[in-house]
Amino acid sequence: MHKLLFSFLMIVVWWLLHAMQLEEETALGTLHEGKRAVDRAAHAAAQQLDELKLETGTVSIDSARAEATARAYLAANLRLAADLSPLEGEWMETAPEIVEFAVINEHYAFPYTYRNAAYNYEVTLRRPGVVMIVHIACPRVFGIIDPIEWDLKGAAELVFV
């Protein structure tokens, strides 16, 4: 009888360890996909030239178009609705939150070092660019490990062709 009880307890422990491993793999996958999505969104936003200023010889990023493009790329890469809410049946459970979106334009002297003490982030831009910080929460499968959340940071500069 004690061998049967021991076997049952070992199966429960094995299942719990397996569930914990699946949760950790989900967290790492979320971190990887989220970081790629933030980087792509920042890069796409940084490429939104202000054509009116360009006609006068000033290289600048259109802030409104940059923010709209960043949101669209973030939604597409994380498979979210246009308002960044999770879609039914997709892997994200909560909507990511864009906590910082800064367009660094011609008003700054380049190279410009952007600093954000609240999120412990610093990046140096050599030309106009975009800085983006997005708060993402990891979807939980079994609820074994504590909730995991990140502030994913991305920056990109305007690329001249």
C-alpha cells in the first residue's frame, strides 16, 4: 500500500513540476515575442517622415502617424485587435499598455541621449527617432508561478535611403 501511495504522490509532484516548466516556457515565449513586437513597432514608427517639413529640407518624424503606425504594428505582431485588446482564442490574455512613446525630432541636438529614470532606460540617438516602452503581462496557463510582467523597451532611428 505504501508503494502505491508513494507512486501517486510522485505522479502529482511530476505533474506540478511539468506544469511549472510549461508556465516558465510560456513566460519566456511571451518575453521573446513581446520584445520583437516592440522593436518592430518602434522601427516602423521611426520611418514615418513628415513630408511637409521634408519639403523645406528638415528631416523630421510625423508624431501622429508614428504613434498610429506603432500601435498598428504592435497589434499585428502580437495578434491583437486594433485597440490593443486581446482577440478571442489568441495567446495574449491582457492588453499591453504603451506607457511611454516619445518622438525625438529636430528640436534636439544630435547625438541625443534619451533618459527615463522611471523605467531605468537610456539610449543615444544619432538622428531623429522613436522611443517606446510597453508594459506586457505574461498569460498564465496553470497559475502555479507568480504573475510575470515586463516593461519592454525599444528605440529606432529614422533610416535615410
